[in-house]
Amino acid sequence: MKIGTSTASFLNPTPILFLITLLAVFLWPDSVGLTATVVMAAVIVPLALAWFSNSPEAAILMVITASAMPRIFLEIGGLKARPEHLISGLMICALPFLWKKRPEPVQWILPDYLLMAYIALNFFSSLFGSPEPPQTEKWAVQQVLAILPYFWLRVYISDQARMHKAFRFLLLIGVIVSGYAVLCFYANAFFATEFGVDVAQYGDIPATYGVQYEANILGAYSGALAVMLLAMYLQERSRKFLIGCAFFAMMAMTVSLSRAALGATFAGFLLVAVFAYRRKLLNARVVFSAATAFLCAALLILPFVLGHYTNRFSTFEISDPTADPNTFTRTVQIVSAADEIAKHPVFGSGTASFQLAFDWKDFGAGWEDVGWIGNTELRVLHDMGVVGLLVFLLFIGSLARRGWKIIKLENNPELVALLAASVVYLISFQFTEGTLLAFTWVHLGMIGCAISLTRKDAGTESGQLQRAVRKS
């Protein structure tokens, strides 16, 4: 397959120039005036559209990369435009050109239609159930831009070769992001730097976030990455997966200090181990290699974080969970959210609308945080009511059921890794809401692509068999 102009004598510099310029705008937005920004956009946007239209692999890489760095943003119209929002906007413009080049239509599946209904409900609830429709409609647009990467992957990944590349991109970007987070942690530990670290999130204990939105999100993201890498190592026996798992993903999850991510990651590891045992993928050599890698990684990181974890768990009491400051904060907001849900139970109050109704000042001075709901199902129920939650759960359940049926019938290492990692998100998102960001939808989009391509291949094989029977 040819990408771009294969007959050119020199390397096309457009992708490199685009990445450098985009990174500069993201990292130093205050140094660029409005006029300069407009001029740069006038140059970048056409080049990016041409690049994305001519190179599906480049488009896939940018979608995955943008979803992994939500901490970076530009202030546009009073809203925080993150890389995932900007890339989705470019994809909308590039899609018509790509659509004409597809050799065959997209193989849509039931979860795709359920997600389209979920998007429509975001706008419906934000328009008709919100206390401030203009504001919640803006947030609904942001939410949809974060969801659209699911569909970009569904459109751009048209065969197994692209699926294979996209999955490798997902792992590679995850390793890079995790490595950067570990670097931020060590820089803070040795030189007291503050980049990529929130030094006040847990009192006097620094919480590392890297380029993720916050530390708990980093924990969930890197924990899911660790499960995927371990699953791939056990199925393909390549050491690069084990190294990425132990020395990048697991270390990043550990330095996030997220208790929920820690438990969720070990649950994901257990699921992978059970699967590997039943498929007879475990032997003494594999177990020894994995144990050695994890032990070496632990020796590098545990001396720096063991005291932090002891402190984090010492504040939690089973008899009184609210004694822990973070648990108390979540409890107060969950109770407040339940009161708001009772006011609009059917279609909810609009996307991200909880912050409009909740004010920490009502509970006394010293509270400055924005109100948020740290549980995915409760957040969806609050924003889009029972109808929205039902559609969301049907979407997730439909993906999981179809994926499970496939891995029971055939060997699909990538789908196994993606489904096992979903358990990490399922558990950690009970305490940290991540569906407002794009990385979750990229992960779900990869699952949708794997299911759709398997179904397409099965249909092709069935058709070939029927034609062969008729000829005979």
C-alpha cells in the first residue's frame, strides 16, 4: 500500500513540521498572539487535512497521540480545547476526502448505532434539561469531540493490517506517555521539579500525572496499558512487551499513587493469568521472566513510593470510609448528585452540568475545587438520566458480548488484550470518571474495529465457501 508520494526523492517534511508546530502551540500558548495563531492555523490546517486525507496511518497515529495528552490545552472561547478536540475538528474536515478513497463501506455494528444514540442524548439533555443550556451545549460539543475518535478509528481502520498498526501505535504512545510520567516523578524526587506533578493533591504527597488529565487518570491509563502489554507478552512471547509492561506502564501506574488503579490493574493481571492458564500459555520460563522483570522494576520504584502508599492507605478506615479526605470529598459529591438526579431522572440535566448546581462554598470556606462526579455510571445518570444510562450500558454490554464470543471461537491476541484492559477501566472508573476524555473512546473504538473486522472476514470466508460449493 502506497502512502503519500512514494516516488519523491526526498522525505516529505509536512508531518514533521506539523507535529513541531502543533506541539509548540500546545506547550506555549501564551507566547503566541491571536494574530500569529490565526496565521499558523491557516498554514497548519490545510497541511494537516492533506496529510490525514492521504495517509490513514498518520490520521490514526494523531488520534491516538492526541487522546493520550489531555493535560495540554488552548483557551478558546472560554473553553479548554485539548489536543483530542482539535484533532477531531480536523478529522471532521478530512473525512469527506477519505470517505471517497475507501475501497468498501464501513461495516457498522450495533454498538456503533448505540453510541450514535448516546451522542444525540448528550445534545438533547443539554438543550432541554439543563439549568444553563448555552453552557451545557458547549460541554456537549466537547464531549462529542472526545467521543468521535471511536468513529475515526472505525472509518480509518479498514483491514487487519491497519488494525495491527493501530494497536501497535496505541501501545507505543502509551509507553512513551508512561515513560514521561516516570521521568516527571524522578525529577520531582531528586530535583523538586513540578512539571507533570501535582505537589498538593494528597496534602504533602506529590501526585504524578505526566501529560494525562490528573494522577488518577494516569493510573487508570497506565494500568490498562500494563494489562495489554502483559497479555501480548504471554501470547506472543516478545520481550519488548514485558519490558514495556514492567518498566514503563507498571511504574507509571505506581507513581500515580491511585489506589483504585492499583486494585484494578491487579484484577486485570489476574484475568490475563487465568486466560493464559486455560490456553496453556504459561510455563516455568515465562513465569520466571515476568517475575524477574517485575522484581527489577519494583526495586527501582518502591523505595520512593512505599512510604507514600503507606500514608495513602493509612487514612482509609473500613468502619468509617469518610475519614479519608478523598473518600469524604467523593461521598459529599455523590450525595449531592443523587439529589440532582431526582430532579431530572429521565433525560438528566445536561452534559457536565453537575458543576453548575454544586458549590463547595455551601459546605464552608476553604473549598475551591469544581464539583465533579467521580463515578462513570452516576455521572451519565446525572447528565442524561435513566435513558442515557441505559443506552450507555447497552453500548458497553454489546461490545463486551461480541468481543467475548469472538475470543472464545478464535485466536485474536489484540482483542484479548483490549478486553482484559477494559476491566481496569471498568473498576477504576467507579472512582475516577474518564469517559469525558478521548482515550477511553479510543480504547473502545479499537475493540469495535476488532469485532467489525472479524465479522467482515467471517462473512468473506462464508461467501467464498458458498461460491466454491456452487462451482463444485
